[in-house]
Amino acid sequence: MGVDVSKAAALERSKKLQERQWQAAAPNMDIARHGEAKRLHRAIRTYLINASDQHLIRESEKAIYELFLMIKCKGNDFDLAVGDVRNFNRNPALPHFTRSSDGAWFDFQLLAHEVSGTVEIKAYDFEIRFLTSKPEFIRYDLNLANHKNATIALRSHMHPGNDDEGLAVPAPIMTPFEILDLFLHGVSPLNVTQRTGRSADANLVSSASK
């Protein structure tokens, strides 16, 4: 097969993958069942309150009401965010939520757009910071459709411990609840029995190849 392995061909395949991801994610990103930004805001807030009730995060219900805001932007756009200041410098004094298990702390914001009785999530960034683990933080970004990153198939990406000047890895497009699930349950250091380099997976591979 004459498959083109050039950088230009790889970019075109990546852009097609990016479009397939968006088409697959769109029914979930278009939160039609909620209908209004305030209902999406309420649904995320309820998720956080449930997390507090189950001692997955340290903040109280009262704190969640105070910290998780909905801010009107221009037109039919709304910013749903933890606090009203972007925490570019990772200042722990700014609003955030704290994972009970290990003190990892996170915040997020997302841009919601109301149109024809539905709400579409147009962009987001979710970041979790760790106290003792490496990398020190992980951020999941979804840029606007017209962002320059979309032209290089990085509209949805992840930063593993570095900002925009460093490494950006393509990432699946997720709903707010899916990312928060990761922050509460999935993005955490492996336990000691699992922290064995590649040996466990290597054993599976070597066994399968025999």
C-alpha cells in the first residue's frame, strides 16, 4: 500500500480524526437535555455537592455555592467557572476544589452557548495539581473551533506538567462530568504494587507472543 508518511499527510489524517472525535462527542457536548446554561450550571454544581457529601472533595456545600459561578458573557455565551479569576500561576489561595484522598486540587472553566433551546459546550479547560506526584499538574483543554490549534489537530489536548510553550498531547473530547470523574477517581498515582515500570504489561505481551 502506498500510504503517505509525510508530515503533511499525517496532519490531514489527524485533522480528520479531530473532526470524527467532535462529531462523536457533539451529541454529548450539546447538552440539549438541560436547555439552559443555568441548568447545566446546576447539574455540575449538584455533581460537586454529591462529591462533597461522599467525602471525595473537602469543600462544603456552602463553599461550592460560593466558588462555582456562572458569569454572563457577550451574546448567548456563559462562563461556568471556579472563581472569577483564571489561576495561571497555580496560586492555592485562589478558588479551587480539593481531592480528599491526597490533597490534589483542581479548578476549571467552560464556555457554554445557548442556542435554540439547547446549550453547547464550546470550550473548556480543567486542571488538577498534585502535591507530591510528577508531573505536577495535568490540564485538559478544548479550544474554540476557530482557534489556531484546530488547524494542527490539537483543538482538544492535554498538557502533562507544562504550559503552552511545552508539550501538548491530543486528548479525547469529554463532557465536564467525564473529566471530573477523572479528577476524583482516575488521575492519581498508581499504587506500589502497580508501580513496577513496564514489567507487568511486558509480561502480558511476552506471554501472548509465546
